[in-house]
Amino acid sequence: MTFLTRQAFAKMFNTTPDDLDMHVIYDVSHNIAKVENHIVDGKERKLLVHRKGSTRAFPPHHPLIPVDYQLTGQPVLVGGTMGTCSYVLTGTEQGMHETFGSTCHGAGRALSRAKSRRNLDYKEVLDKLDQMGIAIRVASPKLVMEEAPESYKDVTDVVDTCHAAGISKKCIKMRPIAVIKG
């Protein structure tokens, strides 16, 4: 995916991928089961941690995160919707103890895909995004309704809850300028 993204940007800006100086911030799976060591009842145990609707968020100085992130903790990319902000969080020590180093990876759906397709109007969603200054390219009109901002819970509420609970820490809030949906 990174390769294709770099290729697309290089084509768009009439340059080479190497000249773009684009780097991956972090690459971690969500909705996955991993064997990890965690403290349970005061003892280190090997566990199979199944994260569904969440992602790994290890704290600073954890041995499984890269050297570049040892001082900050593992970066967690929390995508918003096509029309809302997204966030970068980091893992916390409290999160290690309370959630086996897990936090949210998005806001979660408020409407099912089918209900979004039935209830939302393609042109209205596009017009709303345009009014927000957000450009969109999409392979299929039905994807616009399925991924419309109204189809999801408020990402800021979800991130604020995780931050207040201490299971992850807010670092950066980002605003979308373009959407590519395939």
C-alpha cells in the first residue's frame, strides 16, 4: 500500500518516489491476535491478545517498539471519517496494565453500511464534503454513503475517552484535505 501511495504521489507531482521524502510513521495491524507477554496478578504471562476494534499501543521504553519511539511510546493512528479529524495517540503504562497495551483504532460505526446506503444521499454527502474544503475520489458512489461522516461515531469523543481513561495519550490532531476511497 505504501508503495502504491508513493507511486501515485510521484505521478501527481511529476517526480520520483525517492524525491518525495515520504516516510511511513508506523505500520501496525488492528483486528489481530498476537502472542505477547503481560503482567497478570503480579506475574509475567505469555498471552494471546485478540484485538478487535482496537490496536496495540505500547508505552515508552517497551522492548517491542522501535528505537525511534522509545521515548514517546508506540504511535497509534486513529482515523476519523472523510469529513472529520484524525489523531495520533501514543501508548501509556496505564494502558499496559488495564488493556494489555490496547486502545481504539477508530470511532466505530454509528450506522451499518446498509443503513448508510439507504438513508444518505450521494450528492448531499459530496456537497457537504466540498463545503468543508475536502476533495474526494471514489471508485463507487455507494462507498461515499458507507463512509460518510454521519455513518460513524464522533472520533473526538472516543479519543477523549481513551485519553481521560489513561489508556492512550493524545499527541496530534489532523484535518483531512483529500480522500481517496477505493
